[in-house]
Amino acid sequence: MKQRNASRFIAPAALAIALGASGGALAQQSGAQAQQGAATAPQAQELEVTDAQIASFAEAQAQVAEIGKTYTPKMKEAESKQAMQETRREAQQEMVAAVKSSGLSVQKYNQIARAAQNDEALRSRIQSAQ
């Protein structure tokens, strides 16, 4: 399982960030700090991440990916905008719970995900933990 390619890793992480930016539960959890973090994305490469945080992130990322796989078809099949938004809210709640159960805050998870998109060494550390 350690041989996952970068696009497979980044997609679920980006999904969590995208859902957070959509105004749902992830954005509510991370608040203005997530918006501030997005504005300072170049600084995200300087983020120091411990081995324990890497392990927690890898665990959470796998769970977020599974949740995304479950809910993406449901959102596409939604018969109304309201139904799609409700499905997205459910997915976000499950993602938040998955991240928190890994021992990370949603804010820290999103910081690591953003940093990994631009930092090959960090991305490799995460892939090694998977």
C-alpha cells in the first residue's frame, strides 16, 4: 500500500479543502484561520510536521478518501440543489469526525494537506506512512 501515486494522495486532500472552502462544516471548524491560511499558501511549505502528525494525517486522509468515494456519487445523483447540499453537509460532517478521530484538528489537517501539495518531501513522508 505504500506505493500510492501523488495524484491519488492529493485528490482526497484537495477534496477536504474544497469542501471546507464551500462554506460547510470543515470551513466552520477551521473558521477564519483556514481563509487566512489559503491567503498565505506559499508559507505552508515551511510547516513543520511531526512523525505523529504524519501518521495521523495519513490515517485521516484514507478515511476522508473513503467518505469522498461514498458521497461523490450521491451528490451527482441528487435530484435537487437542496438534496445535493444536504448530502455535501453529511459528507463534511463525516470528514470532520474522521479527521478529529485521528487526533488532528481540521485546521491542522488542512494545513498539512496544503503544504503537501507543494512539498515533495512532506508528500513522500505521508505516502510512506500510508
